[in-house]
Amino acid sequence: MNLLKTLIPLALAVCAVAQSPPITEQAAKGRVLFFETSKGQPCATCHQMEGKGSDAAPDLSPIAALAPRAIAMAVLASRTAYMQEVKLAAGGSFPGLLKGQTAEGSTYYDFSTTPPRKRELKKAEITAANDNATWKHPPESTGYSQEELAGVIAYIRWAGKGHTAPVKPEEMKP
């Protein structure tokens, strides 16, 4: 029975890979930028695709279904809907992304460090968690060219939903 518990997920993973279309040249270039770039922090510092990277920030697979221009707007947004300013009872605060809550406390990723640091906080340690108007989404200031951004978006669309259509650089303009 334990062998079946191991083999069934493995078989499903092999089938999923077998059904994925081959990566396009544009998406392959975007994959490199997603995981390693000399322009700021790579996306994988906070996000995860293909089971690699960090789970500190939201999974990008759901946005892969959006039009390239909509993804570009999300990537280039200076603020995110999820980031909070977490104020601590001991003093100080940090930009944090809530990852889970229990009756005893909350789990946040602390984005004041790179890479973001996971913090388990008891309820008594937190005095407030409000909208954060000062933290900026790093890609907003990376200086990606339109071609580079199109490549990253092609990769997100390919890895998240299997899209192989090219992303036109001119679609990256807001």
C-alpha cells in the first residue's frame, strides 16, 4: 500500500509533464530572468514557479490566464494588495505578507529582509496589521526592457497555464 502512495503521485506528475507543451524560446529567456537577473531581485526571491523559488508571495499560476498587458500591470504595480504594515508590541514594524493564522497567532513573511523571512508571531506580539502604503513591489523599479518583461510574462503564462503564444513587447506598455 505504501508503494502505491508513492507511485500514484509520481505517475500523475509524469503525465502532467508529458502533457505540457515544450517551452518557447521567449519563455525560456523569461525563465532565466525569473530565477536569476542582474536587475534587482529575481521574481523567485518571493514567488514560485515550477516548484522552484520562494512561497513568500502569492503563487503566480492563476494570473497566467490573464492577458499579457494585465500581467504586466500586476508585475509593474508599485503597491500590492497583500502587503501589510505589521506593528509589533515590542516596538517597530515591518512590511509583511500574511501566510496563515491560528487561534494563537499569525505567520507572516517579513519583506524588510531579502529574501523575505518567515515569522511566527503570537497575537500579543502584534498591535496592528494595516495597509502598507510605503512598500514597493521590486519589479516596479528593475528597469526591465519591454522585451525582457515580455519574456518573463511569456514564462509565467507557459509555466502557469501552458500558453505558447508569443508575448509582443508592445503589449507591455501600460
